[in-house]
Amino acid sequence: MPEKLDIDKAEQYFVKAADESNDNGHDNEYAQYSLGKLYLTPEKLDIDKAEQYLIRSADESNANGNDNEYAQY
């Protein structure tokens, strides 16, 4: 039997990772993207938060010069 997912715990870890800057002073764009996607699931549906984190992910990716193909605009 599959293990039950702890979505609240996942959210906590994603928030911590999304808002924590690395050595270069940049936030974790991949955690921001994952958190944005989490807020689009039925269990955690929050369109405003999803949009906020997806935009932050794209902005961070652009600022870093990375090619984060999942969060571009």
C-alpha cells in the first residue's frame, strides 16, 4: 500500500526553500515553481499564491540567467 502523502509538510518545506536565499542572494526558483504548482492542486488550491510563486520563479530564473523552461513569461 502506498505511503500517505503529507501535503502540509511538503508545503512547509517548499515555502522554506522558496524563500531562502542561496550564497549569491537568489531565491530557489525550482522550489518557487514547485510551490506554485502545489497551490494549483485540489488539496491546496489558492490561485493567488500559485500566481505569486510562479511569477517569482520566472523572475528569479530570468535574473539568474537560467533557462527555467517551466516558468517563463
